[in-house]
Amino acid sequence: MPSENTCVDVINQTEFEEESRSQNQLVGDSDPPLIERECVSMREKTTKS
């Protein structure tokens, strides 16, 4: 499914951005982006069905 591939790309991109931000120390700890949480819940739904 294309949505799964997109999901992985989004999470990889998010991890890269988190790493860059932590290196620059522009932001402190924060909740994961909403899109990442949606991705996780999407994967859980796919696994159940």
C-alpha cells in the first residue's frame, strides 16, 4: 500500500528533523508530531485487520 510507504518516509523524515533540531538545540523535548501519531495508529489498524 502506498500509504505505508508514505508513512515510513514521514517517520524517517521526522527522525532526521528531530536529530537536526537536537543537535542545534533549538527545541527541547516535545510530543511527536501529529502526523507521526496518525501513522502509528494507521499501522496498528492495518495489523489488526
